[in-house]
Amino acid sequence: MILAKLLGMVAVGLIYDLKFFVDNNINGIFSVQIYFTDFNTTLFVNSISNLVMLIALAIPTFYFIIKTSIYQSSLQNPKTIVKITKLNILNWITKKDTSFLLIFLWSSFLTLASGIIVLQTIQGNCYTSIGIISGVVSLLSIWGTIKTFELETDNIYPRNNRYY
């Protein structure tokens, strides 16, 4: 999370040739602080770096959710295996990286980052559109995690009404 945020700040600063300086402030949580020349520049850099951080967390999260959902569906439904074979992604759908714990951890970090972004949006330190995108991505991640959990629990405790 921190690396993606820092890379977003540095990339935006370099692309737009923004002037910034680094200071050592012992009063904050982090002792090293990055300052920009005015509030609008700070708002812009903070918003774009938040978006970069959100994307860096959302891509792996949704990748693991989709991969695990397809894998679990292929175990229970032969039609899914036929579709996977037609799409030529049979080698991609394996047991590797289909752990619910992995999905839960990525989703937790994504939800935490989204909460921080929404809080910054409420405080006026981030663009409203990025706060809304962050909230929607977080809700989708939570929904996907819950659906994956249901698929995992169906393997352990199958639903009897599915077989009637």
C-alpha cells in the first residue's frame, strides 16, 4: 500500500514536473513528510496517488477472486470446464493461488485503503470521484470475498437442496 502510494506520488511529480520538498517532522506518524507548493497541487497529487494505490490493490484482489470462483465452479460444473477449454485458459485455472485466505488478505487491504481514501475525500483532501470509485471497488471486493467464502463452505458443507 505504502509503496504504491509513494510510487504514485513520485510518478505524478515527475510527469507534471511539480516542485516538492522533503522535511523531517517528528510530530507525525511518519517522520519523513513530502510537501508541495500549494493546496491544489497537493490535492491533485494525493488524489492521483490514491488512485494508483487503489488500482495496485484492486487488480490482484479481483484476479484472485475471479480465478478462485472459476476454479471452484469447474470442480462442481462440467460445463465450466468445457467453457474454460474453449477459451484456452485451462492452464491458468489451477489450485495454485486459489486460497480463501489469500483473497481475504487482499480484500482486507483493499478495504482498508478504500476506507482511508473515503475518509480523505470527506476531509476534502481527495477528489470526490476517486472517493466514490474507491467505495464502489471496496463494496465489490467485499461482495466477491463473501461469494468466494460461500463457494469454499459449499465444498465442506454441501447444500442438500442442490441435489433434489
